[in-house]
Amino acid sequence: MPPRSAIEAAQRVPTFKLFGEEAPWPTPDMLHCESIAARSQLHNWQITPHRHSGLFQVLHLREGEAQVQVDDSTYPMHGGSIMLVPQMCIHGFRFEEFAQGHVVTIAYPLIQRLAQQAGDTLSGLASPRMLELETEGQRDFFSHAFRALDAEYRGSAPYRGLQLEALLASILILIGRRCVQDESAAGPRRGTEHFPTFCELIEAHFTEHKPVSFYARRIGITAAHLNALCRHTVGKSALELIHERLLLEAKRNLVYTSMTVSLVSETVGFNDPAYFTRFFTRATGMSPRAFRQSAGTLET
């Protein structure tokens, strides 16, 4: 079972496509780019804790200071830093007024396609991470790269989509190289290349309630190896991660739809609504109906 603090946070944390928006993905692109100020200044320079499903975010703080919350921890962030935020990671920001930089939000199908092309170089994107750009050359490169991506995103030049992917790939590869360097300096981490694959498999199969052994076979490792890998990477077992994804989907349906509890149960793969209620209550400390009421939505 996830830690109590994480469960309590999850009960209060909304899931957005983009912060403050419940509407579907707003553009036909596989990515979204905007300045830090564009959204945060509308919220008094504070982005309250939330999370995304199916989206990966890269935040580049070019100038200014910020406080970053990731799950139950808070960190200072300085100008010349990059924050990586995978899906389902609870995160929030409090920016210094007039902080400058960009936020790029990427749909996971695009991340997965680029990762397949780049191989192990992008394996570091599986976990939340803050990178401080150490040299003036690194800071200049990313400043120019994010500005170029933003300008292309807002433009309508020919071959715009191809250029957007090329600029994004350049940014992610440089970030990935830095992650690899950091991991090499910290010592080898066996099997890290398998964790992104496991996350992809969870997204594809979590409503089917497959056992951990199913995922391990698909990856080509043992269930024990997969559990050890998950605990080493994120401090949780493989089953905990599968259950977290089930809970996230159930909570989204309870908060943002008018489905009955029985229909929510069926949607996330439970044939017996009573068993779903026991599963949900054991994990969150409250029944699905109580959770819906606590979120301020209509009970059905």
C-alpha cells in the first residue's frame, strides 16, 4: 500500500491535462509550449500541487528562483535549472515574481517514439529529476533551444511539426546525456532501461488486472527482478505501481465524471463493485462515494 502521506495528498490533488484546465488536449500537436509567466502569473505565480496522466513535462527556469514540490518533498530551484516531471508525479511550483523560462508538455506517445530512437539515452526520463546547468555553455544552449521551440510552436511555417520534433529531440537528448552522466558518476544502476518499458505496459494493461509475472514476461525478466528494479528506481513494488495507476483512473472518474460507482468499478476492470469499494477504501482510507463527496462533486 502507498504511504499514508501519499494517499492523503492524492485525495486532494487534481489531475489536469494542463494546470487549471479540465478541457481535452487543446491543440492537435503532440506537445504544448508556453512561458512560465503565461500561466503562473494568472495564479499569483503559484502552481498548486497537481499531476498529469499521459503527459511528461520539462520546465526550464532561465532566470529567477522557485520552490518546487515533488510528492512530499520541497526543493529550491535556481535560474539555470531544468525540472523533469513524469506522469502521475504530484508536483507544484511557487515562482519568484517575473521568473523567466518555459514549460513544455509532451504527450507520452511522442516521448515513447523518441525514446525508441534514442535508446538508453532517454532512460533517465522515467523519474522526476532536477538538473542544474553547470556551465555557461549549457545555460546558453538551453536558453536558445527553448526559445526556438517556443517560437516554432507559436508560428505556422512550413514543416512546423517536423521542426518541433527536431528541436524537442535535441533538447531531450542533451538532457538524457546529462542524466546518463549523473548516473555514471553515482555508480551503475542495473536494469534501468526496463523501467520505462514497465510504465508503458502499465498504461496499456492496468485495467486488465494482470499479475506482476505478466509484465515481467513481457519485459523478459523475472517478477523478482522487476520488483527489485521498481523498488530501486522509485521505492515501490511493481504491484504498488499498478495499483496506483488503477486508483488514479478511478479517482479521475469519480471527480470529473458523473459515472455511478458501479460504472467506475467496471471502467477500471473490477467485475464486482463491492470488491472495488474494498480495494479503494483500503488504499485511500475512504469509500468511493466519500471520496467523491470530499472532492465536492455530485454523489450518484
